[in-house]
Amino acid sequence: MTISILARDEISGALGGAAATGSLCVGGWVLRGDAARGLSASQGTAPSTLWGEDVLSAMAGGQGAAAAVAQVTGADPGRAHRQLAALSAQGQTGAFTGADSVGFADATQAPGVVVAGNMLTGPEVIAAALAGYAGAAALPLPERLMAALQAAARAGGDARGLKSAALLVVGRDRAPLTLRIDCSDTPLQALADLYAASQAEPYRGWTEVVPVLDDPYRAPRPEAVPDHPEPIVDVAPPPAR
């Protein structure tokens, strides 16, 4: 199973994506994007990482998410074996599922969110992911995305079991959060544990002083220096005679 979700937080404008699969390295294969261009999830029997980058470039060039997905997938004669979802920086969505995708495969869209999956036990997995995201509306965006993955897994998933999971959250006013569990017997729990560590000090504090799109020269503020510092007094003992 590969299940992915892309969503835009309606309050902060941050963009987030999460994915899980029964194979290795889902983060490296599936999720792409940044706060300026949007996000993409490229997956399938023969997933194209090129699709993931090309759809971001098309959206950055001014195309809406649906039109960008149509352009990228329509030009590829191997598209029947691939799946693509896209989310623009403004929250527009688009999705494509190739006709030869391993069943059950499909995608669903709602305002500001798109869920796609293949090799699923049935449509209930996609519905559960969307419902899990919506039901966690009071939580921060990363936790809503992980709730979607957990709901999808509870609804069925892949008989092989999950092997990898990933989370990507970006925003103009924040450092990117890129978390990957590339191989684990319990990737969803491992992802949750890694996320918790990322929210603890000192890592969290460090991410709040690095450059971001809205503050590209951000850096730690120098410590305050007293206007009249005390003079340095040499208190070393006198030399021996």
C-alpha cells in the first residue's frame, strides 16, 4: 500500500504531506515540494520522481494544480502505471490515477486536501485517511497528517504491512520539517516518535532562528550587552619571589 495526503492549513497557510507504504523509503520516492511552489506526491507501480518535480515547476509557472497534473501525466506514455497528486501554494488540488494501477487505487479531493493511494484493501482506506485528517482539526498540521495515516492503516492497508513513512511540512514563516522513516517494522509509531523529538528542545528552538522565505536573513539575536560593563579585574595571585 502507498497512501499519501497533501493538505494546506487554512489558518497558517502552511503546506503538509504525509505518506506510508509497504516498501522502503517512501519519503524519498513520493513527497516533494516547498512553500513557494506547493507539494506533490508521485507514486504507483513504477513511480516517476520526474513527475513530482515537473508538476511543481508547472504550478510555479502559473498553472493551477489540476491543469499541472493533466499536463505532466498526459505527456507520459507510461502513465497507466503511475499516480500523482498535487497541492498548490494557494491550496488548489489535482490528482491522477493510471488505469493499470494495482488495485484498489484511487484519489479523493476536498477543499485544500487531496488523498491518493494504490494497492489498498478498498476505498474505505482513502475515506478513512480523509476522515482522520478532518477529525483531527484541533491539532497542529503535522499531527493531523499523521492522524490520517494512522486512520488509513486501521481501515485496512496492505497485507504486506507497512515498512516506511514520511512527513513533510513547509511554510513561508517556518523552517521545513522533513521527517523520514525509511525502514521499520512500526514506521507510523517511529514517525510519531521522531516528530515528538523534533518538537522538543534544543531542536525546536534552533529551527526558530534559521532563515525562512519571509525572513531570509534570520539568525540568532546577539545576547544583550550592558551599557556600562564592569571593568575586568585581574585577580591572579602575585608572582612568587
